[in-house]
Amino acid sequence: MSNGVNNVMQKIEVDNFSSKDKANLNFWLSMVEKYDYDKILSICLSAGTTPDIAERIANEIDVNLNEEDKEIVSMSEVRKLIFALLYKYDWEAAKRFKTDEIYIRTNSEKFEVFRREKITKSLVKETGITENQANAISMDVEKFIRHLNLTYISSALIREITNVRLLEYGLEEARKKYTRIGLPIYDIEQMISKGASTDIKRENANLQHTPETINWIISGETLEQYAMMKLFPQHLLDPHISGDYHVHILSNAATRPNCIQHVPSLFFKYGLKVDGTGTHTSIAGPAKHLSVAIQHCAKIMLASQTQMAGGQSIDCFNVWLAPFLKGLSDESVRRAAQEFIYELNQSYVARGGQVVFSNILFEFGIPNWLKNVPAIGPSGKEAGVYGDYEEESIRFLREYTKIKIKGDHVGKQHMWPNDVYKVRKGDFEKYPEEMKLVHEFMAKYGTPYIANGLPEWQTENFNYMGCRTRLDAAYAGVWGSQRTGNDIYITLNLPRIAYEAREDDNKFFEILNKRLSKMAEILLIKHKISEDLLHKQHLLKFLSQKMGDEEYYNFMNTTKTFGYTGLTEAVKFHTGNHLHENKDAQEFGVKIIKRIREYAGECTKVHCLRFSVIASPAETCAARLAKIDIAKFGKNVINAGTKEAPYYTNSHMVRMDANFPLAEKIKIEEAYHPLTNGGHILHIWLGEQSPSADSLLEMSKKICQKDIGFFAYTKDFSVCTPCSNFEYGLKPKCENCGSEDLSRYSRITGYYQKVEGWNPSKKQELKDRFRYGVGNCGCD
Ligand SMILES: [Zn+2]
């Protein structure tokens, strides 16, 4: 122990001021005193720490100051360092280290002396209140803080205290602007230890528990709070919170639009800049070979996913690629397809630890609208027209489908991309071999979809993503469904309207109209946000990059979409019957959706923007809305699930457990497909059954004669972790090795996911699903 410390020890013994006076004296002394090593020891010891720690602190400060500094630095400045080090080595002593100074612990772990003027300034700057108001508030805050007699206070806590004062002053709007957003410590710990797998707020099950996912969820939570506080006005968000409707992907509203259909031929022509500018990454020139062209397709989706909340899709995939197939063997084509599939399925390193929600659409041959369009081939050169490549286009479809049928290394299905086969008039007759192959794929895994172009109401170009989002040529011609997608959609809680209307038709439509007008306001605000992101903040550089003279993303053609859920429950409450139980119930259901479509049409006219109607996937909100309604309306609520896991039936679908022929289900649901220009799907739940490809093909032919625009057969299956055994059905244990460590898969709303990741209400729905047999579907 140095002499200095001894001296200080003696000094402390004679020092018997009251603690308050001592603090004052110390404070004033420190203002005039120059740097002094012994003084530091003395201060530390008087705070009650051990001589060892005191010496350590004094040394640490001494080593860090050079001789010149020691000449000019005052003890008042050193006191900050002393406090910081006491805080580090002896928390109790730091608490006792009291002076008139209040130290603020800022975000970067630095300590600053409290200054009231800082609060005043930030209040004026951030909230726009007057300086007088800000002054009065900051004085109140200072008084309160001094009264607490704290050793230090965090800047976050000062903000919270200031917010309480803002509320007391009646400045609620200012408080909303001034508030800090983030997550409670408890929530973050839960997320790290357990993941957010059963959180009702999750928008989709396509997330694994990884460090990246935790980042994604935490940032999403913060941005969602921001959206709620700042992006949309209260009168539009209150109905979201109270459950009149559900605004989807609020966590992305501030930074991204929803989804897109890509046109890879533009990248084949101009080359690929995945950052949109080429300044941060390598620039690839126009692809020369199929294997490069197809890699570019994967990269387009990966790059674009960083700028969008939802799905990435490529329409007419095999058509764009066809010019690259000339002279290649089937084996080379299969290898390229395989590279593409693995690239997308193994992109778990992507944003948020979330694999890209990817989707590709196949044409049987070349659709009319592309037949005379100049084809872009190797090296970005024009190579005839797409109509010249019918053979290559169908060959790609064939070889790709074969690879998908094979499954992965252990025979498990490739989950991505979602494959959509577009059926046009005459395709069943013209391409029997390929149709059979596609149905073998369906019979094996159930994953592909059919987009049915046969109904009258389908346009020359129509497309769907695996999440059912739909675009067609009706709004802006055949190219109007390309390089664009959905900007945002909102799901309307239909049963809620029924409870409020109390069986009064007029009242029902009166409430419906009011809700729709609020939803339209939100859709328009979001349009403005996305437009600013693109052209003011320049945040979406991949989307806004130029392709020739044009911007790649056709933002003005994006859809602003009204969705809905629980039609059958709404109708049941209103008329006494479910959609499938009674003709009047079905008629009332159609009337409701017609009105929504009509309203969307009116919005399109008035605002010159593309408003549409979707049969919402509602993966999460079907449960959320039912829960809120049960809390509000109690036992009057028509609940499709159980007390523990309630839900409303998806969009206009018949009840999941309705046990009646598929033909009857189709008859009811086909009425809604022509009305939902923003998307729809018919689910045929097969469960464990393994129908032959032939019987599925026969069934598809029949379904394509109906007004069904989009459909999929869903098979459930289980894959054993230890032995990779693949079995149909959701099995409790492996039939091969007896292990209970199985992954069970089914289609959640649009896409396949591991059942373990589903929310409780979706799991309940899975139990309730009525599985159809094939061959006795009753279709004629
Ligand atoms: Zn096994």
C-alpha cells in the first residue's frame, strides 16, 4: 500500500462532515482541484471500496493520462472516470459515491453528467412542443431524478420519466413521438432460450430457431412498434388492435413492399447486380450458359428477398430459360435444375435465417402472349422469338419435374421453390406425358400447385404464387402481371361484423363498408410509404435499378389488397347455417364477397391504383382474431377450433371438418374464385392416402372444368431424423427404426412446413381437416 493511501486513510478518519455537506464540499473542491493521484485513492476509499480496488482505479486512470493531460485535467472530469471504474469493480461503492452530479449511463456504456438542457432540446427537436413546455417538463424531470437520490441513471430511464411527465401535461401525441421502442429483457431471454415458435404474433412458420431468426424477430418487433406509433394514424390502427381487421406484416411496413413476380430475361440481357448498383458486389454479365442463367434466377430471388417482406416468384420460368437449352443434353438440363433447387433450399443463411419464400411457374409450351416476343438467349443476345422454343420449354419442365420427384439426398421432398403448373386450354390433350409426370410429382409429395387457366374469367396471362397471391392481365395488360406484386394486404374479420350486425342485413353491409373504407386508407398510406422508400429514401436499390430506360420494379402496378377470413362463421351467425349447410347461407356469403370486390373496383377507379381482393392465407390472424372475439363476445362466437386453440376458417373455405364429397366443397368454393382477383386456393386434403398419378390426373381434369383458379393436393408425411425413413401420414414413431424423433410435414396455408413450428390453432386445424379419398370425389 502506498503512502498516499495511508495519508488518505488518516484524512478520512478526521473527516466527519455530514454526508450531505461532504458531498457538496467534494463537488466544489473537484471543480477547482487539478488532477491528483492521491485524491483519486481518497475518493475511492471514501466511497467504501477496498484499498486494492482504490489503487487499481487510481493506477488505471494514471496510466491512461499522459503528463500533459495531468497538468490540465480537473478532478471534476476525473470523477466521471472514477465513477465508471467503481461501477465496473465495486458496484456497491459506486452507489455510495454520491455527489451532486447525476451520471447518465448512455447507450455506448459511457457516463455523462446529467444536464437538464439536453432534455429540453431533445423535446423540442423530436416532438415539436414549445420551448416553454419543454423547459417546464425538463425541470420537473430533474426535480424527480434528484429526489430519487440515485448514483446514476440510464438515458432510457430519463426518457421514460420524461414520457410520464408528457402524459401528465396532456401531451399524448408528443409522448408517442418521444417514446423509445424495443423489447423487455424477459422477452429477449425467452426468445434466445426457447425461440418464438409458439408466439401467436408470428406471421409464418418458415422460421427456424437460430441466432439470425432472433435478430429478425427482434428487429421486426421494433419496426412493428414503430409502425404502430408513427406510420399509421391511431384511428386506423385501433381497429387492427381491437380485431376489426388485421394489417399483415406490420413489422415490414416501414421498410419494404410485400412480394414480386420476376422477369429474369431482363437480367439475361443486362447482367446481374445483386445490390442494384454494382458498387458493393461483383457485377455479372449476361449469362452465357444455362447453368449460369439458372444461378442468376436463384440470385435474383435471394437479392430481392432482402428488400421485400414476402414471396419471390418467377412466372413462365421454363419459357425464359428455354433459349439456353439449345444443344444441351437432358442430363445437363437436369443438373442445372438440380443446382437451382439446392441453391434455394440451402439458402438458410439468408435474411433472418429464413429460406427464401420462392415460387416458380411453369407453362406447358409457350403461351400466346410470349410467342412473338424476342427471345433473350446466351450472352444477352436476341435469339429469335420465344415461340421458336416450344420443345426446349417443355423439355425443361420435364427434366426439372423429374429432379423434384427424386427428392433430396435422403428422399425427402424439396420444400422450395413452390412449383406452380399453369394449365391452359388443350394442355391436357397436347401434353399427356408431361401432365402424367406432374401428377406423379403430386402423388409423391403433394407439393406442386395447378393454376387453372380454363375458366372464362381467367385472362391471357394470369399467375399465382404459392401463397395464392394472384395477378392477371385485366389491370395493365399481359405485362402488367410481371415485375410487380402485392404491396400490402389486410384481412377483414368477417365474423366480427356478423356479431355486431345482430342478424340485420342492412347493418351488416353498413359496417362492412365502414371497415373497407378504413382498410383503403391504410392501403393508400402504405402505397405512399413504399413509393418514398423507392424514390425518396432510395432504400430498395435492387428493385429500383434501371433495366434499359425502365425501372425494374413496376411499382405502379402493385396490388393493394383487401383480404378476409371466417366467411363461413360470419354466415353461420348471421343466417344460422354454415356455407355448406344451406343455399341461403351460401348466397349471403357470395353477396358479402361481391361487395368487397365491388368496393375494390371503386377504389381502383378513384385512385388509379390496383386494388384487389384476396382469400387471405391468414396463417396467424385467423387465430388471433378468433381469440380477441372470444374475449369480447364470449360464447356467442362461432369458433371453428377449440377453447384452447380457437380459429376462424380460412377465407371462404368450408369448415375444415365438413364431412361431405369434394364435389360439394368445390361447388361452394368455386363461387368465390372469380371474385378474388388478388388470390385464392382450393385445398384438397389427402392426408395419408396415396392415390395413383392417374387418378389424380383424372381428378385435376375434372377440377379444371370448374371455376377453380388455383388448387393443390396436400399429403401429410413424416421423416425420421435418425434413419431418414419417409412415410405418408403424421406418424407418432418411425416404422423402420422405432424412433420418435420425426419431422412431420403438411401444407400450412399455402406452403409445406414442419408441423412442429405451427401455432396451436393451425395445429388444431390440421386435426380438424377432413381428408378426401380419390376416385369417389363425386365430380362429374
Ligand atoms: Zn427411423
